[in-house]
Amino acid sequence: MARAISHADGKAALARWKADPVECPRSVTATAVRYTLAELAALYPGHSVEVRVPPFGAVQILEGTHHRRGTPPAVVEMKAPTWLDLALGNLAWKQAQRTGVVTASGQRTDLGHLLPLPVL
């Protein structure tokens, strides 16, 4: 299966976002989010938890309950800057939960042991 975003393009978008998250163009942020979500799904395949970063993307991860339609039994949602900071290790999962920048419902929604993403 071909990657929607190449490693080169994804890493370039991440580097540009890291250099200046506030002034980063929306299209670059979108690429960085989609790339990191794809990496998360590749590292932790499955369908039991849905990770959403609206409006840029969502992936299902972790083996277990197979979800096919409607709202999954476990959902984690956050804004793009929060997701990218978590994926890169600039923000700890517990801190994100404590400050309310992550919404999580259902079982297995503690992603602290999966982040930061080791491939970045």
C-alpha cells in the first residue's frame, strides 16, 4: 500500500512546524498531522481506539475490539498543536490530560505509553 505522505514530505512538514508552530501555514500543519497519525497507525495497528485531530485526520489504532460503523468504543481527540507536541515529545500525556487539552473516552485511551512516536 502506498503512503499518502512520503517520509521525506512528512519529516519536512514536521521540521517546518517545529521551527515556528504559530506562523506555520495550515497546509504544512495538516501534512505534519496526517503524517504523524499515519505513523501512529503503522506502529500500533488495530481498530479499538480512534485518535482524532480535527479537521486534519483520524486513525484507528490498537488491536482488540474491531470497530466498523458509528462512533468507536474508545475515542481520543485533540487539536493539531497538542497532537504534534505529544507526537514529538514536547508535551507529556499526563500533562495534556491534566490541562484538559486532550479529550478521551472509553477503555485504552491512555496513550502515554505510545508517545512520543519513536520514529520521529
